Amino acid sequence: MIDRDHQLPISRQCRILSLPRSTAYYAAQPVSDENMALMRRIDKLHLEHPFAGSRMLRAMLKLEGIEVGRRHIRTLMKMMGIEAFYRKTNTSRCRQEHRVYPYLLRGLSITQPNQVWAMDTIYIPMKKGFVYLTAVQDWVTRKTMAWRLSNTLTVDACVEALEEAILKYGVAEIMNTDQGSQFTSAAFVGVLQQNSIRISMDGKGCWRDNVFVERLWKTVKYEEVYLRAYDTVSEAKQALSRYFDFYNMKRPHSALDGKTPDMAYFNLSLQSIAA
């Protein structure tokens, strides 16, 4: 979203978009093969044991014969955009422009498509390097409405995925996300407010609040990502595009009585219109 040829200085553009200037000037550095292998292993352990922090992960890796320091694990986890899931005390106040919104889904009966959407971002390993996958999911039908790949944890991919979902399927009543900086940014929140979508945010570090997206990530990684080693971002996009077509149109879900997400979404949508 930063236009380097625009007459506005980059620093001014960053303030308008609520982005740190370091994001605009950051130049990606290559990740060593050793770190890539370690990140892949941490990623799998995190999926299986989302409560494990750097201390427990270090102990788990040690049992596998991998000696690595806790600080190094924390650095890699930050790079991957993951953290242990548990409730934490609120010891700091968020900046005004990065307001955190309350969780709206507790006790809510969610029965219709487009009643609640959820969004999240995860780390996707490739043969050399990695990317981040952002997706919009319909809560009740599990349909993946839109998705984007990006090589940085910035707001651009989130805004693009959200705008595509709105363009294709209309607006949701509520959007639920975690408290990541990309979801609390002015650019992302602005799109929601312009479309009168209510904003709901998980308790910090609490995976249960966005459980269906967490299940989606586990499914995507075990059924697609971990079975391959993408050589390029283009290859990753093509493979994930095929997978999400399969996931939406052909993959039955036990929670949907054996229906696919598309079947559930469009059938329920038609029932809602008829009602």
C-alpha cells in the first residue's frame, strides 16, 4: 500500500496507514537452511501443541536431539508470527489508532452465512524461504471466502482479502480476528467500518475464540502444505488455489453433515432469502 513514487513522503504515508516506518524500509534477508528446517519443525510442534511457549519448545526439540537456545526460538516464532495460546494480563495500553475491540461472539447463536466471518494469518514454509497466508472464513459454513499470500506481515494482504470477500459475497454482520497489528490497523478497520461490519476481537493469545480458523489452518497444512515443498511463491499460489477450490467445493465436513462448505453456504443462503 506504500507508493514510493507518490508526492507524499513515505514517513507521511506510514502515519496515515498506521504502519511503522521500519516496515516500509525493510529489506528481506535470506534465511539459512538450518533456520528454515528449525522453523518447519517449530511450526508443526505449534500446530500440535499451541500452548507451548519458547521454553517448552526448547525442551521438546532437545528431546529430539536438537540443541537450540530459547532466545533463538523466540526470534523465529516472532518471524513466523506465532505465539503460545493462553490468556495474559493486560499490562500495556494500546495506541489510540490501534484500538482493541471487544469479543462479540460469546453466547451468540451463529446460524446463518455472512452472520460472522473470521480472519487470521499463518506462516507457510517453502523449499527456500516462507510466506504468510491470510484467509477470510465464513464461521457457520466453514467456507473460505478469499485468501492472499504475502512475504511480509503487513496489512496489505489482509485488506485485499477482505475487499475480495466483500466484492464476491457481500458483507458480514461481524468480523472476528485476533489482536494482531494488521487487524487493528486503521487501514483494515476502516474497510470494516465503511461497510458497517461490526468488529470482534479475540482475547489476546486465546485460540478458542477463533477456533474454526485454527482448525482450517491445521487442515490446510496437513492436507496440502506439509505434503509439498514449494519452489516459488507462484507455485505456492497455484497449489493453494487448487486446494481451496477442493476445500470449498469437494471436501465433505462432518460438522456440516457431510456437505461441502459451498453446499452449506449457498443452501443456507437460499433458505435465508426464502425465509
